[in-house]
Amino acid sequence: MALRTAGRKLSFDVLRHREDDHNAAVPINRAESDPTQTTTTQKSRKQRRNKKKKGQKLLESSFVKGADPCSSVEDSRTLNSDSVTSDPHFPLQNGNACNGFELGARKFYSTGSVTLVEEEENAASVCTGPATGFNFGELRQRAVNSGSSEDLANSAAVAVDGGGKDDGGAKASPTEKPKLMNENDRNGGVAKLETVESLDWRHVMVEDPNYVFLVDKSPLSYFLEEMHNGNSLRSTTTLGNEKERERVYDTIFRLPWRCELLIDVGCFVCFDSFLSLLTIMPTRIMMTVWKLLKTRQFKRLSAMELSDFGCFLIMSCGVILLQQTDISLIYHMIRGQGTIKLYVVYNVLEIFDKLCQSFNGDVLQTFFHSAEGLASCPPESMRFWIWRFIADESLAIAASIVHSFILLAQAITLSTCIVAHNNALFALLVSNNFAEIKSNVFKRYSRDNVHSLVYFDSIERFHISAFILFVLAQNILEAEGPWFESFLSNVLLVYVCEMIIDIIKHSFIAKFNDIKPTTYSEFLEDLCKQTLNMQTEGVKKNLTFVPLAPASVVIRVLTPVFAVNIPPNPLPWRLFWILLFTAITYVMLTSLKVLVGLGLQKHATWYVNRRRKHHLHAD
């Protein structure tokens, strides 16, 4: 506002280049009309306006015709020598002196009131003056008109293709022709040329052969081109290699065999632990009691003896409470539900079974730790360890009873589906197994998670065997007519479906998580070391199975079968038959325990030695 009231106008700013300091900032020289410069010559407004018009005509004629703005001697006289400093190193334009300078890849021309900024090919540098702080971004060729803020007119800005060649003058690209807009633009009073930011589409197609329009092809040519392009599925598939082939055959052949072998061995390990609970533990308890009665001296029990007595108490409480349960009532309550509710109930019970199995393992470990503390504690802390042992024993009894009822309800549900004649068993197997695939296959698993998942499948396989034994006992007690053939067919269907689903699940888990079949062989090696009581690296590699709840269910189910076969004799004879059946059962279970245990020991020894030789050959 101060400049306007003084009757003066801002002149054009010109950039100056210095030879001695290339890193110096480009100063801005003000025109003579600037009141801050006292040494400039005063000119009349009319003369400057005439010079502006002449410079504008010279610029427009050079842009339109492709001529050089400095080629005319007569027009070069209009240069304002007072406001522009000529660079002696700047090249002449057609023999005429043209004020300007070079800055990197850009050239600056000044024709009095007009300054032309030219950018060479592929120039995209940025010049920032350290002194003034000006930031010259990506510059293009443009003509800048100087003048006052009142009558800024007759100026133009030209955008030229950056890929064009520079011939020393400001020539427009032949592929684009600038179009003049109105000379007096109301927005600032500047006449602009229409700027074409994007190149012509046909020009892009000529330069880049990748842009090909299918509309330019005939249907016949397109079809023939597709016929000669090789594989018809090349757009949606990729060329495989030897690694992909190995992955396919691992998924189909190698991994299913190793996975099923691992699950079966784990199931037999669970069965061996179950038989130990029914044979080894009662034998050791009887030997401990006989020792106490023989010596008639009470000594502190060892940790192993305390653990045996605690487990026997847990199992006895579970059997006594399950004996008070009316199985027929629960059976009819579950049978009265629809097919959909049956497999919903079974899935819910299976989830709680897995939760209780994991929790009971931790509770039993805590109980064994308390037994060791009570067996080795000093006399002054005996009271503390006794109460701690009782608390852990109570918690283990409660957890085992809850797990026993869950397993009993699950066995009754499976028995209801097998006995039903409306394909309830098939619906149960389909819903349960495919829900298991959906919930496990499409998740990310680590090596340890897959290891734990295999152990859960082994425990589940053993629980299904216990449920089948329950169904067999119920059929012996209540079935009428020929039932054994249908029972065998249903049992075979259950086992085959479970085996297929486990194979599919682990095969695709291994495929999606890039797990090799040899990993399952390493899992089996860890299980064999656990069978041989060899130390492993971590607790996660151990199979944790608590057979207390399944043993309570099996004893509860088999007790009525034995009771039915006892002859109705007087009490002494009934006791005799009870002891006889108990001895026969014990001998049978002990023989089975010996066979299973020796078989596992032999297989574990053979497999560990085989893996050891394999590692030696690999090294």
C-alpha cells in the first residue's frame, strides 16, 4: 500500500548469477521504479508501457513462429540494461547479445519486461538459495511478465514437453500447441496460455508399446493370438518348479502317513497310562498298606506313595458320584432333542473336554509338587505342607469330577446318535468334523502349536475309544435283537471319519504354514523319548494326559455289566463271584498293560536308534 500511495510500481525481478560463488543465493535485483533503489533512473510510465508491449509482441512472435526471442536486433534494443545484468559466459543467440544466465540445467533470458525460463531435457533439479531461502521446484519453460499490480497484462506462460530436445531457443513441442486464452484475465489481469499437463494418449501409445487396445483387434486376430500364446491358464496360474511338486506329494502321501502314525502312537501312550492307573497304582497301594501292617510302624510316606494315594482318592470320589447319576434319565433327555441340537451339544461338550483336559494337567502337576514338598519338608513346616497338600487334593478332586461328568454326557450323546435311526450319527460326524477343519486349517500355526495340536488329537482318539466302550456296554445291557453288526458298522464309520478329518486337517495346516513332513517325524521322536523316560528339551514336547476322569467313566459304565452277570446267590457266594471277576479283570488288564508297554518300549527304542543313525548320516 505504501508503494501505491507513492505513485510507484514494482518492476520485474531478475535473477543474477555470480561467477565467484556458485553456491551463493540468486539475488533479486529490483527495477528502477523500486523506491528502495536510489541509484536507478526514473522513467515515465508511458515509456515503460510501450517497452512492455514491444517485449510481449516479441515473445509471442518467437513462441508462435518458433523464432528466438533474442534473434532480432531491433527487438533486442528493448532490453532494459539497467535492470538486467548480462552474463559474459552466456551464449549468443544468433549473433545477438541476450541478457541471461544458466542455473544448473535451466537458462534464464531477459528481454526487458519479459524473462524466459528454459529447462533442458530431463532436468528436474531443485535450487535453494541458502541466503534468501528460495526454493525453485521442478521448473518448466515459462515466460514471466513483470509489471505493476494495476496493469499486469500481455504476459504468457508456456509449458513445453520435458522430453523434447533443446535447440537453444524456447521452442514448443510439436505434439502440443499452446492456445492463447483471453489476454486480460480478470484473475490478476494475466493472460495465460492453456497448459497441457498430460500428454496426448496416442503419443503415449507410440512411445510405450505396452499400451495396446484390444478394441483395435478383430475377434479372429485375438483368438489366433490366444491360440499361439502357449498355456491357456497363464494369466491365472504360474509355472511350477521342483519345490512345488514336492509340496504336492508331501500333502498327499508323505505327511498323512507320518501324521497318522504319530496320532496312533500317542493314542497308545494314553492307553498305557490309563492301564497303569487301573493296574500299577492299585498294586503299589496294596504293597504300601501291607508294609505298614507288617511293620506296624507309621513312617512318612514318600512322594510316589502320596501321589498314588491321592490319585486313588480322586478316582474313587469320581466313581462314587457317577454311580449316583441316572444314565437313563440323561439319555432320554438328550434323545428328546432334535438332530441339530444333538451335534450342537456334542460340540459344546467337546470344547469343555479340551479345556478340562488342559486345566486338569496343570492341577495334577501342582498336586504332585505338593506331594514332594510334604515328603521332604522339615518337621517344623509339616503343618503348612499338610494343609497345602489337602487344598491341592480338594482342587484336583473337584476338577476331575467336573471332567468326568462332561465325558459321561459326551458319551451318552454319541450313544444316542448311534442308536437313533434318523441318520443322526452321520449329521453329528459331518458337523463336528468339518467344524474342526474350519476352525483349525485357516489359521497360522507355529511348530510348537502344531505339536500340541497333534497331542490333542491323540487324546481325542483315546476318548472316542472310551465312548465306544460305553456304547458297547449300553448295548449289552439294553439292546434287543441283532445289534452287533450295526454296532461294528457305526464304530468303523466313526473311526474312519475321524482318521480322514485328522489327515486332511494336518495336511493343509502343514501346507499353509510351510511345515515339512519330517517335522512330524521329529514329533514322533520326542514322543518316543518320553516313552523311554529320556529327558527332552522342553515341557511342550511332552504329551500331557490325565486318565483319572476317563477311568472313572469306564469303571462307572462297566460296573453294571459285571453286576448283571453275577449269579443271584447268597452274600458269601456273591462276594466270591465279585472277587473272581475282579481278579480276572485285573489279570486281563495287567496282561494288556504288559503287552502295550513292551510294544511301546520296543517301538520307541527302534525309532530313536533309527533317527539317530539318520542324523549321523546327514551330518
